[in-house]
Amino acid sequence: MKHFTLPVSPASVHWGYFSKKVSPALTLRSGDRATIETLTHHANDDYERMIANDPGAESVFHWTREHKAVVRRGAGPTEGPFIRGSGEGVGVHLLTGPVAVENAEPGDVLEVRILDVRPRPSCHACHAGRCFGSNASANWGFHYHDLIEEPKPREVITIFELDTSGEPFAKAVYNYVWTPQTDPDGIVHPTIDYPGVRVDHTTIKKRENILTNVKVPARLHFGTMGLAPSESDFVSSIPPSYTGGNIDDWRIGKGARMYYPVAVPGAFFSVGDPHAAQGDSELGGTAIETSLTGDFEFILHKHRDLGGTPLEGLTHPLLETDKAWSVYGFTYPNYLAELGADAQTEIANHSSLDRAMRDAFRKLRRFLMTVHGLSEDEAISLMSVGADFGVTQVVDANWGVHGTLRKNIFRCD
Amino acid sequence: MSFRPFTSESYSESDRLEAWRDVLSAVGLAPSAGSVLHTGHATASRRTAEGIVLARFAAGAQAVSPLSQAADDMPIVLLPIEDGVTLRTGTGHQIVSTGHLLLLPRKGDWSVAFPRDMRAVILSVTSEAFHGRKVGKPVFDEVRVLAPGGFTEVFSRTLESAARNIETLSDTEWTAVAQSLADLLPTFIRSPTTDTGGTATQAAILHRLCQVIERKLDDPDLTPARVAEAEGISERYLQKLFEGSGSSFTHYLRERRLQRTSAELSNPAEAHHSISEIAYRNGFNDSAHFSRAFRHRFGLSPREFRQQEIERATASAAAAGQRGWPQQALAQLRSHHPLANARKSVAPPQPDLASPCAEGQHLHHHLSVESDRVHWGYFSRSLAPQAEINSGDTITIETLTQHASDDPARMIAGDAGAESVFHWTRDAKNVDRRGAGPMEASVYGRGAGEGFGVHICTGPVAVRDAQPGDVLEVRILDIVPRPSRNPDFEGQVFGSSVAAWWGYHYNELLAEPKQREAVTIYEIFAGGEGDRAESYARALYSYRWEPQTDPFGVVHQTYDYPGVPIAPDTVKRRHNVLDGIRIPLRPHFGVIAVAPRELDFVDSIPPSYFGGNLDNWRLGKGSTVYLPVSVPGALLSVGDPHATQGDGELGGTAIECSMTGTFQLILHKKADLAGRVFADLTYPLIETETDWVLTGFSHPNYLAEFGAKGQSEVYATSSLDLAMKDAFRKMRRFLMNIKGLTEDEAIALMSAAVDFGVTQVVDGNWGVHAILSKRLFEDVRI
């Protein structure tokens, strides 16, 4: 067993997409471990607190008229002229990786264990050692067309501080309404439409004393974790799908084990979109987006060894924690295959919880019948009385409903 | 997107009027001066195109007038739905019934009053819509009321169907529809009402003659002479006209009568009329003659024909997989006589028979379960209370699961209370009404009440001084299971779970036979010491539903009527099911309701603002639910006890297990609500030790939103997407009004810390709940 370290740098990240074409930032073997740094793509909402003097973050976010350290951001076009910028922000998450796993082949399952998760402290003199995150109530939020106060519509950034001295929690510092921001290439961003644009704090009006007396219990987790899909070379990081990705379930934190079906040789695991806390549904469009570092262990399960294990027949991401199993239902379980050539844009027009619930039901039924050997009648009775369905997210185009089964149901003696 | 939904649920009480004004002003209307201002439940769907607004409104009684500053000269078009309106103009009052179209000038002295509910489609077109095209120079300064028929009818129907599909049209489709509505409108203004006529052709006369016949079908003595006279022509000419059309007067008249009769015989809404009544009112005063003529024409006797139609309706309802009232039978609902058929005993037992015993200054009451103390499958504002108690009193309420009949030996036998409720022989059925349907079972023939609602509810309990606008706090102090009283199973506890035809899975089963229902009987085990402290359920056996003949001889092909005793020899029990699996308990009551204000008989299945079938397992021991009181006395009912349930209740039921609850009821008067957590409450609010749980529904108040169609429509249009929207709006309102946050703070907090989950997808009105942890608001020091 080896232990690797993967710090963030322009060379170890890809921004806004999953891809089987990106050269691996790290190659390891089943059983190896890695410490992987991740950055939130919302760090520029408060440059001073979340980027300044942090060499890793500064190197990735570096963008002047002369030089943009990570040019492509999103799965969109990389040839100009651009509406928003290279990659066009079709996908927004800063992902570290990919990590290639030796000998991984399509049909195998990759198990990723999260051994530990730690926040990344600020390096700025005024805030050194303290940890911050940003929450955007954004144009892709569930609330955006249903606001009641003026101005309508509006986007709002709330900066939180994460306190880890005791039971960790987050506390709001200030908020502001998004104002049009001009990036170093001269493109104006009237809404949050391209990641990594530094917000010029002279253009915004900070409102302090917000959410006073409210503390949000921390749920450190990675919103986006997954493998490269086989269908396209560049796949937007926003809609989650059969190889995982932007699942946005806060249960994917320390102690969690995720299982993903491998779609391309080497598996190509990437991780990012770190969150300090999120509620089921991620209603406003984002969590408390906070740079985190994780310790991971990778275990490859070869296709021929899957029979008779909980991974038999797995065609979708699966979560195991100490207490429960969860399957993830989506509006389209594999939107890339189902929606054809325009899938990456089309998916946003079809978002629905009703379809996601249907998918979660089918996945959980399959899990109970295949893995636990139940008859269909047993599976349905058990789902009715012992499985909990919840809203994972309603903001990532391919909406999610998870079905959760407590492990103590099977602990019979 | 040009579509904008509106619901009053988004707004606090103080903001509701202003928000509603905004909605009205979008179509050029304003609340009438001096009329009662509407601040209750309201929904509206609006869609706009250039110069065009189409809106569908559902709100409470109110009156509207023109928004005075509007100056455009195209009229506002208003189409009342379901109920008529009162039109007041400078010259007086006029009642306008449904189907009529009102053209209302943008200025002037008029008002339209909706005496019951405001349910209307409104079209507002301004000259922008015509992009400078000449549409004539309309002069429009007085109100016009257009009767249905002809062009008005075409226009009204287009308008109504456009409004009905307003959410689902794509932008392109909507623009085309909006434009054609706008293009039709000037036709009204250019061509006045008078029919300029032209030559009165023979066809036109014949058409009028047919209309006369149509109006007089009920007259057994209708003769050609009288019809001719009515139209001012000779009888000979009349006969000639009919002959010219290849028929004869007599033949035509009989055909029309038979057609009308057959239509009425196949209409479930007419099912409470006898065949001879229907024949008689269509002009057949000799029933033997009618039967012969009918058989000759349709090949079946009227009785056989009617039976065939009922079966067809049943089959199609089962295919649609929808519970509750079928749409076409709703007319019957309106003709219900309040309470006439409710609980068997018109004079209820003396309130609070079980002698209250003092406990501090508050009294403790006990409501045992027996046939006179329950109402089965419905809520009603008209039921006499079983107990009347004071705020602060505690009460123990015994409840039975309606699924006890799935294994009568284990769950009914030997238990006097359960036996009394479930007693059903060929001669006697102790609780006849089961559901909100007709007592004659004239819709599907399942049995009295038709199983439109299935839960055995104990109560109601009246709370002294409770008035609409108050809030009833129901604290659940304790829940204990009801053990078997059968000597063979003495002390053991059992429950049943049915994967039923209304389950979420039903239309996509994998294994054969498709469309099967499976019943699983569970045994409940109390927790032991230490590590074994958790109580749990284990499956005992299961069986597939087989057609059951109830004691009155009705065959139930599916689980379509509650309390049908299962004959053990008709089903095949399979043991060793769910082997090695034990399910931790979450004892709770699926149904906790106060009586709704809208109707006398409300199906117990869809949950709504009054509580009801919430099916949220968080309603267990130690938790509290706050319910908005809608009728005097509140009238609390409890039932549908569950040993455990998952979020979603996927297969259609939980582990249904009879239980007894102890509750404390606390009344909060409307005047004292300000500043409390449950101020401005329009939905059931759950409080547990650690959380606030807000209940979102597809249709937060389906009775008000859909009016008379509610008890059918709510089953047809449920969706998690709608329920999620409702849960979001309720949580935003709670955070803003109760916790004092701004909208921006509320949304940030919902993203970061509020958990939304699926409550149920099987109760007609699907639910999504929002959970707010109380920990968030503990004191912070940073």
C-alpha cells in the first residue's frame, strides 16, 4: 500500500468537466491511498479570504489579461469568440485529478473510501488559520423564478465562516447581491454564468449582521466525485449520472464508501466541489462551498468478482456508510445515452423529481432483489415500511432522489 | 419563461392582500371598494405574451372592479367556472350563470362578485397585442354578457382549454394560442349580438324544431301539432320537413328519447335515480313499453345496459389507477344531504361517556373504540362529537387499523372494540358508511361510501371554545400497540402491510402476474434490555389478494373497499418471507385531522391544510402537530395507526397496526397567536424534540383550489415537483415570518441546512416535507 499526495495546481486540476482524454494527475493501484486537495470554484466570491497568499489556490485561479492559468472551464467550445469564456461554463466545478487506477476496465467497480476530510484554512494575514466558504443563491436555484422580494430576480452571495473548535458549524459573515462583473478578458458577467470570475468588492454592497443567532451544523463532504463517462470526451460536471459526478449528497463525507461502475480503462476518478454544509435539495443552487482536503483509499473490484456481493449488477453510484445504503435516482439515470447528441444542454429542460423518484424506486428494488435475494413482493413491502426516500438536489439539471436503507434492518439474529 | 404561478402560501398574512392585488392588476382588475377583502387561500396561473395575459384564478369569495388607472380600450374577458357571478352595473344587479362570457370595459362603474368561490378564467388583451395592425376602432364602454352558443361558445371553449393547459404549453405553442385568442376578440366588438338572419331556410326551421323537441323530451304528450304551433308553422309543413330529412317526427322523437335515456343510464352521476325515474323524465310513461323499445334499440334491457356501463366505468377507473371520486360522478357529491347518511346513530352517544378523571386542574378523558365512536373513511364538519374537552385536558384515544381484517383471527377476534367496528354479516354491518362516496354505492357498487376514503377514525373530539382561525396543538404523549385478544395469540401484536393497487409500484411490476396485490402480515416485538432495546417488526407470512366476496355478496377483485374480512381458505399463505430482516419501529398515527370547512364528506385519503392522512412517521411519541382550526369545536379525529413506515410509503401502506394514543390538546386562540411559532398557520406544522417539520403537498388546499372537482382532481394531478415547490414556499415563509429572516437569508439557509424529503407518493395529494433543525437557532458565540 502506498500513500500519495495530490496538491492543487493548474496541472492537477480540470475545470468544469469530466473527461477520459485528460492525462492522469496520478496513477495508483487498488489498495493505495491518496491525500487530495480540492478547491471550491466559488473562492473568488471573496478573494481575500479564500485565495490570497494560498500558493495552490493562487496558481489555479490566476487570471490576468496576459495569462489565465486554467483556460478551459466547462465542456463547451474552446475556440472563440466566446459568450462567457473558454469552455463557456458548461460545467463549473474545479476537479482535482483524474486519478487513474491500474488495471481498471469497463465493467469493474471502483470503491472509494473517504478516510478523512479537513477544511483548507485561509492564508491571508487578517484571517490566517480561519476557514471560509461561499453560498450562492444563483440563477439555477429552485427559488429563482419564485422570489417574493424585489429586485426580481437577483443572485445573492453569502460568505460563511467555518468554526471547527468544537462541534463544527458555520456562521454567516456577510452577504451581497451579485453585480455585473467584468473578467480580465473584458467579458461582462451579468449573472453567475462562468466560474472563477473574481468579484470586485468595490462594486458590491456588503450587508453584515445577517443570519445572526443561526449556526449551521457542518457536514463536510464532496459534492462532486466520480469517474469519466465513456460517451463523450468532455462531459459537463453539472448533471450527475451513472458514473457519479455532482451527486451533492452531504452523506458523502468522512467514513463514506462510494461505489462507481467503471466506464473507461483506468477509471479516471476526479473529486471537487467541496462543501462545508448542505441541506437535502441544495435549494438555492449551491451549498456552503468551502475548499477541503480529503484522504482517500481506492479499491478496485474486478467484474468477475462481483457476483454475490452488494456490487453485483451495479450500473449506478452506490453509497455505503456505517448505518445505511443509499442508491441515487436521477431524472435520467444516464442522460448522455438517453438524450442523444444535445444531452448536455437538453437535460436542463427535463428536470423532474417525479422521474427521479421513479428511478430511485427501480434502483432500490433491483438492489433488494439482486443483492439481498428478495422476491419482488418482499422488496416492495420492505421499501414501503423500511426505506426512506429523500430529495438529494433540485439544482443540478439532472435532479436527484435518493433511496436509503438502514443496515440494521438486516441485522437479524 | 412567460408562465408565472402564484399561491397565497408564499406570503405572510399581512402581505397576502397586497400580493393578491398584484395578481389582479395584471389582468386590469382590482378588489371592489367596500367589498370583503380576500386574504384567504388563493392560487393563480398566469401566462403572458406581448399585450396578452391569460389567467386562471381559484380563490375565495370576493368582488372585483376595473383597475381605475387602466385606459386601454379592449375589454377584459371573464369566464366564470363552476359557479355563477353577480354583475353590478350603474343600472342594477344581474345574476350571470356559468358558461356565459362577460366582456368588461377597462373603466367605469361595475363590479363582478363571486358569492362562493372565485373560479374564473380571465383574458386581458391590450392593443400592443396587435402590433399596430388595424383591428377596427372598437368603442367599448359598457358591460356585455354573452350567452353560450355560436361564436361565444367557440371562444369560451378555446379560452377554457387554453387556461387549463396553461402550464404545459411550450413557449411557441403558447404564443400561437395567445395570438389567436387576441385575434378572435375584436369579432365580438365589430359584430353586435343581433343575428341579421338572411333567408330562413328550411334547414334553419328544422333545426329550430329539433331544439323545441330537445327541450320538451320530458313531455309524454308531445305531439307534432304542439311543436308546430310553438314555431308558428302548420303540422303538415312540419311533417314534410321531417320527411325531407329522411325521418319522421315520431321516429325522431323516440330516437332522441332513447338516446337521452341511455346516456343517463350510463352516467354515474345519475346512478341514484331509478331506471323508471329516468325513463319517465324522458317522456316514457309506460315502463313496459320503454323496456321493449330500449331492448329493440340497444339489444339489452335497461337494467343489463346499466350494469354493463357500471362495470365498464369500474374497469376504466382501475386502469387509470386513480382512487377517490371519478370525475364524472362528482355531480352526486353536490347532491349529498349533509349528515343524512353519516354515522348510523343520528343521536350520538352521550359525549364523553368514559368518565373523566381529574389530573391536576386538567381532566383526563378516555375514548374507547367501538362502532358508534368511529367514522370510517371520511372527515366531516357535521359529525356530533364523541367527547368535548377543555384546552389543556388529556385524552386517551383507541384507534384501529382498517387492515385488521387482513387477518381477522389475529387482529379482530376476541377484541370487543374491534369486533364491534368490523362486525359485518349478511344481516348487519355495524359501520355501514366507509368512505365519502354515495351510500347507495351507485358509482362502482363496492359498498356504502364506495371506499372513497379508507381510514377508521376515532372521534371526533370537540375542543371547547375552538373557533375557525384558532390553532389546535396536539401533543402526542404516548403510543402503545393494541395486543391481540384472541386466546391463541394472547398478548402478541400484529400488523399488516399491503402492496396495493394505489401503490407507486403497481403499474410497473416485474414479476408475473402483473398487477397483483400482496398482503404481508407482521409481528411486532417490543425491545428488550441493553443492546436489544430497539423494538422491531418481522414478517410472519404473506399472501396475494384473491377476489373476496363480502358478506353482502359484492365481489372485490382488488383491495377496493376497507374492512372486507379475508376468508383464510381463499388465499395461499407463504411463510419464510423477508427472512432475516427486522424493521425498527417508528410508531405513529398516519391520520390526525381537524374537520375541513369546505364539505360535509371529505375523503380521508388526501392530506391537506387540515392535517388528515399525513403519513409522516415523525408524528410519534413526544412530537406535536399544530393544526389550523376550520370549524367550531375543531373536531379532532385520529386513526390510521402505523407501527412503522418509510419515507415515501411506496407500496401504498405502512405496517398498519392498531394502537392507542394519549394526547394533550391545547387551544391557541386567534387573538393570541401573534409572535408564536404557529402564527399565520395554514397547514399542519410538526414539532419534534429536535426539529420543525413543515408539510408540503402537491395541492396545499385541494378542496379550495379545485372546488367541486377537488376530490377527483387531486388524485389526477399529484406530483413531487409541485409538492417540493409547496414545501419550499412554506419553509421560506416560516423562516421569514417566524424566524425573522430576510428572503435572501432564508434561501441561503435552506440551501445549507434544510432537508427536504419525500413523505408519501401514494395518498393522492403527494407530500414533500422540509425539516429545519432546532439546533440552528441555539445561541451562537463566535
